[in-house]
Amino acid sequence: MTKKIKTETKKESHTEGVCKDRDCIIHGRLKARGRIFEGIVKRKFPRRIMIELERMIYVKKYERYAKSRTKIHARVSTCMEKEINLGDLVSVQECRPLSKIIHFVVVKKIKSGEEKK
């Protein structure tokens, strides 16, 4: 009987959300360090999202401020992939380069897109 109980607890721990992604910030070996940004998810790809940040830049010539947008590609771990959708406000943090364009990883979801409307 003890063997059955042990196998059931192993199955439960696997369904609790433990992912086997080595580039996961929570369950894997990836270390996040550096700058943290918050942005809205504009595009979603398999294992990657693109967020857009709006910021104000001072233009010295005209002595005015201008709006500027920056696009950042960030890696989404498999345990967070289902909960992040288009229009969500997420927090990303800098990490080591994961590919040519991916240098950030998703840390957490702040707001969903439906709440913002």
C-alpha cells in the first residue's frame, strides 16, 4: 500500500506546475540579473513574446519631449506560457543572451488585458 501512496504523490507534484524547461527562471537554471521593464504584450510566438514600451525622450534641438517606443523580445517558460496572452501587462528582466534577439525573460504577469479595458 505504501508504494501506491508514493506514486500518487509523485503524480500530484508533476501536475502542480513543475516544468522541465532549463531556461525557466523559477524551475530551471537561468539566472536573471540587470534591468527590469514592464510592458504590454503585442505579439506572441512559441516560447517568446514581444512587448512594447513607451517612453519620453528629450529632443535638445526643439527643446521638447517626444514619445518613443521600444520593442523587447522575451523568453516565456513553459509553466507560464498558457497564462500570458496578448494585451497583458508583464514584467521582464535582463538575463544572459538566449538567442540573437532574446536577452530578457518574463518574470511575472502584472495585469491581464481584460482588466485594463
